[in-house]
Amino acid sequence: MRDGSIQWCESIPIQQGRRNRDWCLAQRDWYLAQGKPRYRRPRVKKKEDQEKMIKMMMIRSNAVTPEVQSQFALFLQTVARASQAYLLLDYDGTLAPFHAERDLAYPYPGVAAVVQEIVRNGRTRVVVISGLDASEVLPLLNIHPCPEVWGIHGLQRVKTDGRMEISRLDERTLAGLSDADRWLGYQKLRYVAEFKTGSIAIDWRGLNEIEAEDIRSRVLLGWRPIAESNGLALLQFDGGVEIRAHKADKGDAVRAFLREIRSGPPVAYLGDDATAFRAIEGRGMSVLVRPTWRQTAAQFWLKPPDELIDFLGLWRKACTKRDALGSGAAAAANG
């Protein structure tokens, strides 16, 4: 939708006519063929391993300089005074470095441990936003209690209790994705396709250069008119190409989340997405997390992983300045 609104279905599979049902079945068949469950609870590391990682994180030298700390001081004071705060974290390139193999895109060492401590404290509602499927992010992040995850640029949402919601796709989008899938069948290319909510991705990584270029040229030639006639986005990435719903971006996810919460409590977004920076402008603090600086609407810049870890550590310290809320606080804040 042009206003960036996201409408949620109650559960999977979503019911929106025959095309929606067929699309869900196509996704299910692909997952079964790959031996992948639709959703897995992440395996929690042993408690002693988690505690060791936290101690290593706390004794390391601070990467955030006193000058940078002073810039964040005023905002972190509001976090310390608030009964609840909101922390929106981009996964892709922020919590974890970009990786050609998405199932190997683990967080930077030390990041998951400090995020877990923030979640467990109970005074911050942590939301992770990613372009990946949420069911892929949770095992990679591997923390407990699980934070809320918005996957596929906001089209998909997994709550802390494991319930998944999917954005309703309009008939034009569904028709376009069905046409793109049908074209793959005619070309016998479904073996390199990955079906996700609101998108189909072609991944030729692992193929030889000649075969990869042949698939790339054929897919772009076949999908471009489908995308144009159905209002879909056709995007190339390192090792593949994706056709997806045009409305999905991380800015939509941020706006949808902000509409759900009351104004007043401190909100921060850490990431590298220009649409998200624009979405949070005027509502909270925005921090660019990137190895090199680039022009955005973000107010601050941190280099991952050291400066990111130290900022998260400062956030955790701010949360502990008030008395703990009680044994059920984490579930209440992140529910």
C-alpha cells in the first residue's frame, strides 16, 4: 500500500481466495522439499557458555569514545528513567555481517549475548527487523527469551510466543507472483527458486559461471514484464535475483510498529536502512550502524562490531539503574 500500512492475517495459512491458498501451498511444498520446517525454535546455548560470553563482553576495552558516549548520554538518561523502552535492531549488516550464504549470517561475536541481557532485563521491548525470513533469523540469533522478529522487510512477523503473522497481499501482487512461479515451471528453473512470503528468489550461487549467467539473463528477461505489469519489485542481489511485493521495506515495518505503541517512551532504531531512518524521524533516535559512514537521515553513526556492542552495553546499564520489575517483566515487555 502506498501509505506503508501493514495489515496482518491472524495465522498461517492466510485465507484470501484461491490464489492465496495456492501460494501458501507452494511455499509449504518448497519447504518440505528442502527439508526445512516453517518455523523452528532456536536452540539455547548452555548457560555456562552464555555467561562466559557476557563476561568477555564486559571486560573488553570500550570502543565507544567518551565523546560518542556524551552524544548518547541524554537519550540513555531517558531510557534509565523510563519504565519501558523500545529498541529496534536491523539484523542484516547490523547485528550480523552480510554473508553470501544466508544460513551462515551469524551475529558478530558478543552481540547476541548483550541483546539477550537487554531482553531478560524486562524493561526494553526488543524488535529485530530483517530482510530474511523470520524463521531463519531466530536460529541464527539463538537467544532466549526470543525477541519479536519482523522478517522479509516487514511482510512477516513472529511474536515472542512463536505465533506468526503475515501481511495480507493484494490480488494484483498474488497474481504476479503466481505468473512468476508459472514461468519458472515452464523454464524448468524451480530447482534454483526459493519461495518466501510475498516473494520468489532465484539463487545461482554454487553454479558455474556460464550456467549462472544463463539463468540470470533468462530470469531477468522473463520476469521483467511480469514485475512491470503487476507492480512488483525486481531486485538483484549478490548471487541471485528476487521478485517481490513492491510495498515491503523496513520503513513500513518501523511505521507499523510505531503506530502500535504509545508516544512517550524512548524509541531507538539501529541499522542501515534509509527508509527506516525516515520512518522514525521525529519519534526516536536513529543510529547508522555500518563499517563506513554514508549520508542518511540517521542522527549518529557506529562502527560494528565494537562500537555497536559498547552502545548496547550502555543501554543495558541504563536499564539496570532502576529496580528490576519482577520475574514476569521480560515476558510482559516483550509480549
